[in-house]
Amino acid sequence: MGEKVRAGFLEWEEEAFRELIADPIIKPYLTEILGRHYRLDHEYAIVHRRGAKPLYLHGGATPYDPGQYYHVRNDIMYSGLTVVSYALTDIGPSDGGFCCIPGSHKANFPVPEEYERFQEIGPTVHVAQKAGDVLIFTEALCHGTFAWTAVHERRSLLFKYAPSMISWREYDRSAALLSRLNTEQKKILDTPRSPDRYDDETYEGAEP
């Protein structure tokens, strides 16, 4: 019973996890949401077993968080920390798991406490997924997790990307991991930097 959060799988022998860093199917969506230059800030796996407790709603753009935001200027979206969640197992409509308040990433007022604590469901919706589905959302979205009630485990990989100049978590990529990456993957796992510090033609790793 319960929940386990696992990290470090990018350093495992299997290439499949590292191939997701620069997933070509996901890249156009991240480019649209975050711009041409973005970085993978951190990642982890979630394993929910029957009886895993809910994670109450959080996010919602209010109060403002400089690392987790969403706004539009001159017809262009600007988003802070953005999640790409890969479902490794089915998540049925009554299983529990990810839930959110649609549109709350544009909110100007805090979410009512009765919604936040699931005392009332209100506008909160559950998002069912099939194994292999990918869910992309900004951390500014008010979201959480319903208690897991299914007999089978929920297994999901969460990759959290940010604009290139933002670091939500302290940088801790190991030399061993970086040595296993190709040029594009290294760029996405590099230290934070302003977008104008990139040179797409000559990039080979971190600049001074």
C-alpha cells in the first residue's frame, strides 16, 4: 500500500529513459509552450499502490510563483515549470490519480479551501489515461491526485521542463550521466542560461 517516488533512472543502463529527454514527439509541444530553448530541471517516477493517499490541490497561478507561472504577451504563451507525464499503466475513470481544475493556470484568485482539500469536488476533474498516453501541463495549473483505489499499480514518469534561464531545483547532474548523452540531450540537461547564450550550430556543452 501507499506511494513511492523514485529518481535516478536516467543513470540506469537502459537507454529508453534517456531517449525521453529529447523525445521528438514531445519536442514541438514544449517548443510551443516554453520556447526554443528549454531545459529538463528534474524528473522522477511515481508508483501508487492501492490505498495511496490523495495529494491535495496545489498550483493555480495564485499566489504568483516566479518559477511556476503562465501568461500571454503579444499572442505568445509564456510558461514556467511544465510537466510531461508518461503513463506506464492504465488509469481508469474510477482508479484515482491525476486531477485538476481546467483553466486554473489563468486564475487571478486563490482556489477555495473546500476545493483544495477535496471537501467539495467543485470544478475539479479526473484525467483518465491509457498506458502510453502523455499528459502535458504547466505547474501553474491547479492540480493534485485523488486517492488510488485500483488493484493494479499506477506507474508514471514525470519529466519537468522549464525555460532555459530557470532552475526550480539545485543543479546536480553527474558527470557520469552527462557522459552518456548526445549533444541535444546535453543541451537540455545543461545548467540554466539566458536563451541568447545558446549557439545551435556549435553547441557542445556548457559554456563558461
